[in-house]
Amino acid sequence: MSAQEKTLHVTLVKSPIGYSKRQKGTVRALGLRRINQTVVHKDTPVIRGMLQKVSHLVRVEEEVRS
């Protein structure tokens, strides 16, 4: 394993109003409450799967730390 740890900066760019309860729940589970709010998560398969389901609502930026 490498010593580098990837983090993801996730920003809510579109409101989940009008989308299914599952998508709203996924946005909340990511820790996003307001538009333009940014949260930081470790890059894990679980988080990647959640982001894939709400990719039309969020913007993701990767950061690699050594």
C-alpha cells in the first residue's frame, strides 16, 4: 500500500428537491445540507458508490495527500 491518502471534496451544486427519497437520503448521508456546501470524505468504494448515485447533484474534486 502506498502512503498517499486520497480525499474527495464533495460540493452540493443542485437541490435534491423533486428527486426520490433515496437520492435525498444519499445527499444527507454524505453530510450535505445546503447548496454550495462542501464536505471532505476519504476515497472509499462506499463513498464512490454514493457519489455515483447522485452525480447529477454534486461536484467532486480529488486531492492526494502524501
